[in-house]
Amino acid sequence: MILLQPSYFPNIASLVAQLQGEVRLEVCDNFQKQTYRNRCYIATDQGRQMLGIPILHRKEGSERQKTAEVQVDQSSRWASLHWKSLQAAYRSSPYFEFYEDELAPFFEQPSDSLLEICLASHRLLCELLDIPFEENKTTQYQTPLELESQTEIKDMRFLVNAKKKIQFQPPVYPQVFSDRHGFIKNASGLDLLFNEGPNARSYLLSCPWLKADTVIPPESGNDRTSFGHRSSARAF
């Protein structure tokens, strides 16, 4: 059993982990900042760019918020901006037009629930990649320590932490702007889909498997960000 955190259009590492066994999705956790719950990364003409979903935060002093309770700030028109960013970055990729009509509706009327957005984007991406997706969800939260004795469960929830770098060296595949920026690894699965198309599933199966102890210190970088306009709601 692979225990994974739902994320927004999951990256390559999360998709590879998903293929390592039956998956259970963690939906009983507290929301944390700086994670892939509300962001993904794509490869653009300017390099690695973050697409972030701005969320509405509770007032200071409130109890910690469950991820399932987090609401999205729709006033920023984030979904429209994300779709425009994808069009600009991948219009010239080999397979963007092939999948465009299936992806566009997702960005037209997104849910107000961050968790539902994560699940919907994950489900859609898996469908287009032709890999299994079953919404087998947790019913209560267990800490990593509590899971240590359950050897049948491989806890891969750490993959949702956007600030943790992992020991993962996937094979290189062609990217639109690799001549300018080199290969940008572990981007969203959308990047793989637009560049590899029907070969994307075979690529994921060729990647090295991940272990539960592969975290190494993060490295600094200059990521471009697309959250939408500034508002009282902050995105992390």
C-alpha cells in the first residue's frame, strides 16, 4: 500500500510512486504551507515556473485547518491564468493540441474546495496518461511514527512537500525549451504529457522507484510564479 498526499496536477515523482502499488490518498491531514497541494511546476521559455492556487486563510488564532476544509480564492481568476500559462508554454509542444480539448473544461469552473481540485486534477491527469486512479481515501490521520509498525504501508506523503528535494533521477525526455534551460526534472505530469503523449506511461514505468527515506536538503532557485493578482488571500 502506497500512502500519498493528493496534489495539484502531480509531479513525476508522485506519479512514479503511485505506480509502485495500490494507493491510499491522505485526506485527513492538516493543511500545511509550501506544498504541492496548491501548486505545480511547468517548464516555460523563462525556465521553471510555479502555478499556484491562492487560498482563503482563517483568522489568526483559529484552530489548524484541515486540508479538506480549505477554500480557494476564486477572485484571483487563478484557473484562467493557469490555462493561459499552459497554452503559452506548451502550444508548440508535440501533444498539447491533442489533449487541449480534454483539459480546457477543468479550468472553466473549478471547485471552491482545494481538496476537490487536487482530486479532480489528479484523476484527469491519470486518465490522460492511461494509468490507474482509485479514490481510496484515509478515514483518520496517522503520523509517520504510528505507521512504522505497519510494514505493509509505504508512507510517501513527504512527496507533497515542495521544499524538500528528493533523491530521484528520472530519465531525460525532450522538453520544449530544453535548449535554453536544460532538462527541468520532476515537473508536473502535464509537462510529460504534452511532450511525450502516448509514450508518457512507458516513461513513468521506466523511472527508478522511490524509497521512503530519499529526502535531501533543498537547493535554492528562482522560480517564476503565477498565482493571480494580489489579494487578502495568500498562497503558499
